[in-house]
Amino acid sequence: MPAAKKPAPSAAPPLPAAAARRRESAARVLRQFRIVFNAVKSHFRAVEKKAGVAGAQLWALSAIHESPGLGMNELAAAMDVHQSTASNLVRALAAQGLVVVRKDAADRRTVQLHVLPAGVRVLRRAPGPFAGVLPAALADLDPRTLRRLEQDLAKLIATLDVDEEAGSIPLGDA
């Protein structure tokens, strides 16, 4: 007598209803992250195309323009980035002839940053918001929503088990 044929393995066994709902919810949230990330990428591409500088450079340029004489530490604080990141952005802007870095007369260890006419022209042709679409959208959220988002993202970051120092790197440079 020939051996009985085993039924072909089927696809994964059906998930219990709760697990299926959780998976569907995770997929919806993933799509939302994609929408956010793609909006950020689209904005950075538009900035580079129209202004000729990277998004983080545009943000730094605009911060310097808003506060002539700004120091490097103040720029880093304004952008919520590490001081070395701000220094690298300024170095790139200075190399392009968009800003000038002057030693402070009173304290030669510090610098004052100023936008040059070429930098003003870049700002005039650049699409806004200069800080980027994500910082602008977050600033528009009500405090309760922002607080909840911060708490929920903290849980996600903990689950990812990643280096939180990455939070001091501008998205356009990531």
C-alpha cells in the first residue's frame, strides 16, 4: 500500500484576533512613519534643489541671520545639536562664502557668526520652513499632544535599544 500523502503545509496558522489587530495597528503606524520621513526627505530635496545647500545648513544659516553675532554654542543650542555638529555646519557655510566667522574682540576663544550677502540670497530662494517641516509641525502641536508623543516615542526608542546621542544629529545629516 502506498504511503499516504501528507497535506501540503499551508501558510502561517491564523493569528488570534488580538495579535492580528496588533499587527494591523503596527502596520498603520509604520505607514505613518513613512509619511513623516518622506515629507522630511521631500523638503530636504526641495531645499537642496532650490537653495543649493543641505537642509541642516539652511537651518543654521537662518538661525545666524536671525541673530547676527550669534556664537557657536548659541547656534548649537538654537538647533538642539551638539556643538561639534554646529561647528561642522558653519565650516561648510563659510567654505561656500555664505557666512563669516569672526573672533570675538573681548574673548578671542569665542566667535561671532554673520551671514554674508550670498547667504542672504540663499535664504531668499530657499523654501520654508528653514528649520524643516518636522520641527515646524511639532511646534504647531498642542502641548498635550506633544507631551503624549514624547512619551510614546521614548517607549519606542527604548524598544529599539539605540544610542540616544543620535538625537543630536540633524535629520538632513542622518
